[in-house]
Amino acid sequence: MARTPLFPRSGNLATWALAITQRIERDYAYLRQKGGTVSLSATVSNVVTDINVVTGSRVFLTPITVQAAGMIPIGLWISSKVQGQFVVTTSLVASLSCVFDYLIIPPQDA
């Protein structure tokens, strides 16, 4: 990653200001936690697509319906995480009204 100097050495001040602004926006977007809502389909394996997921991400699920809360003691887990998606697996077929909020935390070393 190219470093943006703290002060412009010479040249266009507007170009330097744009570079600093873009770097701050990129860093802020990376540090900010991402999330969404997923409604499980009537299968045991549900793929959730989210551009913020990478292999080392942590994904947390929170039930927001009674049916979703009932899935937790039965068996519910994140079975895989790859670039751009994660898979929610259940031990039984989920009902159509199982809705979860999810939170994605980026890996610390990225």
C-alpha cells in the first residue's frame, strides 16, 4: 500500500488533499463493522452473499424471529467463509420465517 505523505512536498495541494481524503475513507470503511439481515430458506445449508466477508472474518448471528431463536438450541452454525459469502448450516431444515441479523467483523491482521 502506498503511503500518503502528511504534508505535500511539492505540487498540487488539491491532489494531495484528495489522496488524504480517500485514505481516510478507505480506513474508516475497513474499520467499521458490517452487517445485514438473512432469512433462511427451507434447507439445511444457506449461502449468504456479502461483499464484506473474507476467510478470516468473524460472523455473528442474532435471531430476530421466534422461529429463528428456536433454531439455536437445535443446531445452527457458520460452516464456511470465503471471499464474498458465508454459509449458515442447520441440523434440521429451517422454516421460512427464520430471520437473523448478522454482524461481520473483519480479521485483525488484514
